[in-house]
Amino acid sequence: MSTTESVPGPALPDVKMHLHSPVKPGVGTVVSNERCTHAKKSAGFVRHVAIDVSQTQLAGNFVSGQSFGVLPPGEDSKGKAHALRLYSIASPTTGEDGQGKVLATTCKRLIDEHTDTGKLFLGVASNYLCDLKPGDQVRVTGPNGKRFVLPADPNAHDYVFFATGTGIAPFRGMIKDLIAQKSTSKIALIMGSPYASDLLYHNDLLELASKHTNFTYLTAISREKMPDAPKPLYVQDRLTTHREQLTSILSSSRSLIYVCGIAGMELGILQQLARTLTGDALDALLQIDPEARENIDAWDRKMLHKQIKPTRRVFLEVY
């Protein structure tokens, strides 16, 4: 088996990072805070929070795909300042305002129960961020991340983006960047959610797909039947329902794959790639031990990066 280093990845841009540290954060001002999910039917609560960072070093210095940090006020039960939390930037490189002075993120409220006590648990940073009102100030750090970004020459590649939940955030920015550059690249986004009411930025993405023939937007709903499928779907199932269309992109030497969302989703995607592609097309994206090739259905996450190694043309960001 050849190594992943034998398959070259795209040249990536030099990006700026850590211009603000937790010790010296910048101070942004909330511009807007809007609910992303259906007001009555959604199982979760997700908000699109836009922050004016014009008075910080983040202004004009972030790119789509990066993240930034939020420092919630207050202390934890041990008397220590609440820890920094990172959030993906959901904006294009030019920001929400077109000048790189306003960035946004896609934040889901964390509401859960403590395993041992059964008492309500509220995520500190997520609920703080979701509760902010226009005019409120927020301490920010970053930008963070240098690999999960578009390549230095975006037009030299075609793209398949896989997202679940708030994993859509970086792709919203990347797709807007590609379209703003009038890219002729083929772009496919497969967006997964439990219910159709949980789809984020759905109408905006439908509109982009209707206006730009090189952009394909597919959804995969896992807990209810879809009109164009005989059963509920996960994101990797679109490699079957749209096999011809997606295989034509994935088999090209131009293709790049980006995956963002809940940990565990990457395994199903890689398994389906191994079932769908063959020969050089598969080897360019995945390097697989011979033993693992014999029983794809038996793959588990412990095998990732050991017997199953994504090449540098595959970008994973799961949490």
C-alpha cells in the first residue's frame, strides 16, 4: 500500500492565525442574532450570530473555513474563568458585510441532562452566544485553523462537501467564496439532518443552486422519508442515489472532499466511497490496507488513520 504522502494535496493559502489570544482577546459587537431552524418543528435550537469585529485584528484577516474563539464571562464551579470555545466561521472571506468586518457563526444551544444526577445541563458558551442581543459585546480570539480551507487556487479543483448540523457553517462561507469568484468548478454539497425542519440555510442554498448550474445541493434526511428516496437517508447514501453525478466529480484528478459535522459521520462516508469508487480514483482519496479492503462493512473508527487513511485530498473536521 502506498502512503498518503504519495498522493499530493492541493497547495493551501498562507492564512493568519492567533492574532488575538485568550490573554489578549478582541472585543466584537453583535450585529444580529437570528434563528436558523424552523420555529415550531425543529428538535434543536440553532442561531446565526453575526459579530462586528471591525475593532479587532480579526477584521479582514479571516478566511472561510477557519474558526474563531468566544470567551464567555463568569467562572465555573471551581472558581476558574470559563474556558474558550471555538466556533466555525459561517461567512465568506469578505464577511457578512462584504468587507471582512462582520463574521458570523452557526451556534446550536447545548441542552442536556447530567448522566449521574439527571439534572439539567446547559452548555455555557453555546447558550451565552445564542442569548446575545444586537449591541452586546463579546470577547473573541483567533482566527484559528490553516488546513480546513479552500486551496490557494480554488478554480483548479472540484468539490464535494459533506455536512451535518452546524457542520454546514464553513461550507456556507466556502460556497459563497467560490460563487463570488465566478468559479467554474463543480461544487456538490450534501447536507444531512434528522428532519427536514432541521436543515440550516436551506432556502438560501436552494436559491444558490437555482442560479448557478455548477452548484448541486442535495439533502439527506435520516428520520423521515424524502420525496426522492424510498427510505430515510444519511449523507453517504447520496453517493448511491446520485452515483453517476457524484462519481464523475470524485473520479476526477481535480476532486477534493471536505467533511464537517458530528464525529462518526466520516466513517460512513469513507465506507461508501470504498464501495463506490475503484482503482486509481479510490486510491487518490483513500489508502486502505488489503485486509480492510476485504470487509468494508466491518470498518470501525479505530481503523481510521491506521488501516484506512484519507489522503491529502480529503479534509475532515468532526467534533
